[in-house]
Amino acid sequence: MEEIDTSVSKKRSFFRFWNQPKHAAYLFMAPSIIILLFFMVIPLIGTLGLSFFNINIFFTGTKFVGLDNFVQFFHDQRAINSMWHTVYFTLLETPTQVIVGTVAAAALSRTTLFNRFSRSVFYVPVICSLTTSGIIFSMLLDPNIGWIPYVLHQFGMSTPQFFRDATLAMPSIAVMTVWKNFGVTMTIMLTAIQAISPSLYESAEMDGANKKQQFFHVTIPQIIPSLGFCVMTNLIGSMQVFDQIYVTTAGGPEFKTESAVQYIYSRGFSAPYQLGYASAVATILFVIIAILSVSSNLYMSHKEKQMR
Amino acid sequence: MRHGLMKKLGVVAAIAAAGVSLAACGSSKSSSSSSSNKTTTITFWNGFTSTDGDVLKQIVKDYNKTNKDHVKVKMDIMTWDNFNQKLPTGITAKKAPDFVAMNYGDMASYVANGTMKDMGDFYKQNGVDKSNFETTARNLGVINGKTYFVPMQVQGMYLYWNKKLFKKAGLNPNNPPKTWDELATDAKKISKLGNNTQGFAMPKDGSAIMYNLLQDNGAKLLNGSEKKSALNSAATKKSFDYLQQLIYKDGVGPKNISGAEADNLMLAGSLGLYINGPWLNSGLKKNNIDYGISTLVQAKQGDKKAILDGVGFGIPTSTSDSKTKAIYSFVKYWNTTKIGKKWSLENKCAPYLKSVAANKDIKKDKLVSTMYKQIGYAKPYYPGNKNMSNITTNVINPSIEKVLAGNNTTSVMKSASKQVDSTLSGN
């Protein structure tokens, strides 16, 4: 009987321990930490480890090569180009998406029936997969069977080749990505805008500020933290661009839209299955993304402090 | 309290009992595959996603119903892209299927990595007549003297032409071009019809057409020992110039188009001439396109050159011997005259079994018998070379794209040759 009493009291102290907020927090975090550990941290360490080996996907003929794979990257023009294409895409996509999302959020911030309907409409593409969106855009922009080239042709304009033109292909992919994702940015910015105290706008109005001045001098400073979050997440997402390129141009024409992730994928998962080299390129990309995210985060924090 | 304890013990016992029964189920399953009286289930991956997949499903269903070897084939059909992504990781993770159907060009890199079984003993099985197989078809699966796959389908590139567009352009719909020059002349006439009509389409990923053109012009991709590139030649330049003149300069077809997009043009009836494999037949028939099919055009009349391609059955090394026996049972069934005939007629494929080719229904079928003519002289392109897949994807296809985009053909050729050398040297 005594033994059972001891076990009951142990149980109680166990629950009491985990009921304390500072301990319970770990319980709430545990699922995310476990997922992060198994699907992010361990694969990251594994990728770094593989990058020091000459290894193929079948794990045959494995050889330790030290930093050779990293050295090879700097002599591989296609790999370097793929990094530049990724940066180019990011420069096109991230600012456009943040601007379009913020402007849409500002325009639809008042809760009217039309605005609520518009918000839902703008969010619909977010629900579609990138692959589906890619296929839709490929068909819409196809110079032979596409609706958009057809309409342009009807107005007597020449038919642009969009995804088939080396100059137009990447901007076309960026536009498609903005269309697909700006609903997320809009929703985040909308929440931030709606949280701004109306008294700030009233004061600005009393001081004679017009709508434009209110937007730049009241709205923007107030939403800087959300803006920073959107810039950073978009930046990371853009640097990892893959699906939409894979579906629309497959990296063409002439590798002009081949992104870093696509190059990593083609090196590692198609003949000659160079897993070691692909891991080295992935590690380099990881470092670039980390530097960009940290610097953008620092810049936005600095800006936030400046504006407050 | 004691009652509660007993209740807990009871739950533990029940769970243990369930565990034992489940374990028993598991062991009975494993014994089912080892015992000769029980059914052996074999998993089969392939990429026949089109209408050919429906025929394949029917054949597998019939086999599962009728075979007396107690074998059940469990098939997983996926796109070839998916297949080529899943198989290497499946092999590494020891989750590979028991057998696969794959292209002979892709097989070589698997063999080089020691992941495919030698299937030479298949031809020694009771009821298998080795001499009934066309030698070229059988040799598709031979690498370094060993048989790594048994044919399932052989194919080549054929010339398709749209008879309706031929008539509109004032050409004889029953007289397709015989040479590459005639093809260019006819394509130019068709492309002048306007209304988005294209004369000829050369896909940017059209390596199969490119290899045939190179071969016809006497150009070689690799030297005799296959250790160095042989691309840097006047014959290669001539081939590149021909395509550039046709597409980029004369504009008889779209400049930057994928194979899938070119297929769509042909299926929509807005393409006059096209070169593709037998799989285009079903779509053309379904879309009621008035078309013809003939053997591939040549550099000059009377030449008989073509590349033989094919898909075969292969077995990963992870498959057990007992399952290999079961797989042989299915492969044997596949290579019977009845199934060979069904596959050829329904999918419009050239037969590779002599008994199928001799069948009167096959001889009566115009499309199939035309394709069979080409199989007689077609030869595989660098069979067993593990670098071919890499060279095709990373050198030849990008070079085609550059040629079609109007880049200088000499520099494209030189650059491609260098890249081939680099690939062969393992850099």
C-alpha cells in the first residue's frame, strides 16, 4: 500500500513539475524541436559530411576528398551561373511580392464586404500547389496554344515567347511566383495594419497629412517588424526556388533559369548521381542564405529602431 | 486496488497476445513467399503511364489470374521522371522493387554501380527459346558480355507526317520524304500555310533525333575505345548547320520547344512533319489525325541507318533468388507470341520476337510492319556506356538548344566535344 502511495505522489510531483509555465513551454516546443532535429539539423550535418566525399547515390566507390568538391564549385561555370540566376530571381521576386502584398493589404484594410471578398480571391492561388500554378502559366503563356499570346496577337502585337525566351523567362517565373504567393504577404501585412491604433491616423489627419503621407509616415513605421519578417521569409524562399522552374522551363532556355537548388538536384539525383558534389553546392547555398537572412534581419531591426 | 492491478495485467496480456498474433501473421507471410505452394508476390516498377499502361495492366491482370507458378505481380506505374528519381534512392535505401522495366540507356549506370543482377540464365529456362529473339533486341541488354535485361519492347524513331497538311501544301500525302533534304523542302512548304502551322519540330531535348542525324551524316559521338569525344568533325558541323538552317534561319518550326510541346503540336494537327517513337500513335488515332508513319529519313536515298532503342526487364541485386524465379515466370509469359502480338498491335510497336513478326495479323498491320522494317537494320547507340545518359542530358540536349537558338555551330560543337571529354574523364 505504501509503495502505491509513493508512486501516486511521484506522479503528482511529475505533473506539478511539467505544469509550471517555464517547464511546460518545453513540452509545447518539443514537437517542433523533434521535427527540426530529424528533418533539418541531422540532414544538415549529414549534407556537410557528404560534401567531403566523392560519393554517388548508390554509395559505391566512396572516397574522402577533403575540400575538393568545394574547389570544384569555383571552377564549375554552370554552378556559379545557377547561383547568379537564383540571386536574380530573388531580386525580382522578393521586393515585388512584399510591395504588392503590402499595397494590397493597405488597400483592403477596411472591413467591407468587397474587401473581404477580394482578400479571399487573392488568397486562392496560395492554396494551389506551385506545380499546378506552373502548369497553368505554361499553358496560358504558350506561344502556340496560350491565351495571353493569342490576345496580344489579336491586338496586333508580336507574340512574346515568355518561358522560351532567355530574357523573358526568369521575369515570367518571378511574376508567376508573386501571383501565387502574395496572398500570404498580404495577410500578414493586413494583420499588422489592422493592429495600428486609429488615433495615429486621426492625429496625422489633424496635422494635415494626406493619404500618401499617412501611408509612408504612419503605416510603414508601424508595420516594420512584419515587413522585416516578410522580407526575410521571402528571401529564404526565393533563394530555394525550384518547383516553378522545374515545371515551367526546367532550367532552360540554355540553363538561363537554372536555379541553385535545381542544379543541386540534377547533380545529385540524375546521372552521374554525384551526391558528394551536390552536397558541397548545397552547403555553399546554405551559407549564402544564412548570410543574407542574418544581414536582412539586422538591417530591418536597425531600421525598426530608427523609425521608432 | 488489487482489482485495478489485475485489470492492468489483463490489458498487458491482451496487448502481448495481439503482438504474438501479429508476429504470427508476419511469419506466415514470409513463409508464403518461400513455400512453393504459396503465392509469391513480386513488385514491379515501370513508367508506362500512357495508353500503353492500360494494356500492360491488362496483361499483368491476366497473368496474375492464369499463371500456375503461384506468382502475383504487384505493379506500380509512375512517370519515367519519377521512376528515375525513385529507383536510385530505393536501391540505396533497400526499398527497391523486385524488378523493373527500364530504358537500356539508363541501365548502364546501374550496372556500373553493381546494382543490377545478371539475367543470363533466363535464356536457359525451360520454355524460353533464345533463338526466337531478334539478336539486336537481345543484345540491348548485354553489357560487358553479361545480360542485364531481357527485352520488353524495342523501338526507334520514325517519321510521322500529317496527310491533311501535305494535301493543303500541294504535296503528295502518300509520298513522305525519304531524305533529310526532302524533309527540309516539304517542311518549308507546309510552314508557309500560315495560321500557326509548323513544318517540322525539332525539340530542344530531341537527342534521339540528333543522334540519328549525326549517325546518318557519318558523325560519331565517341571514338573507337569510347574514351574520347569524336564530336569535333565536319559531319557534326554539317548536322548542326542543317538543324540551324531549318529551324532558326528558315523558321519552319518553333525555336525553343520541348518534346512534350512538340507532341502536342502534332496531336493538335498543326505540325506537318515530326520524328518520334511509336508511343505517339495512340494519341494521333484518338485525335482522329489523318497521318502516316514511315521509316526514318536518311542522308541519301537507299541508306539504311537507324538507332535501336528499347525497354527491358531488369532485376536489382537486392531481389532474392526465389523471387528471381518468380520474375522469370512473368518475363517468360511476356515473351510468348500471344503477349508479344497483343503488345505490338495494341501499342503499335515493332515486334522483337521472330514468331510475332511472322504472325499474319502483324504482317497485315501497316504501321507495325513499317516499324518492323526499321528494326531489321537499326543498331543500338553506344550500348552499355554508363556515360551516355549524362552526356545526353548535360551536353547534347543543351547543345541542341544552343544550335536552335542561333549560336555559332562551330563553337557549340567544340564546347560540346570538350564537355564530352570532361564527362568521360570523370571530371
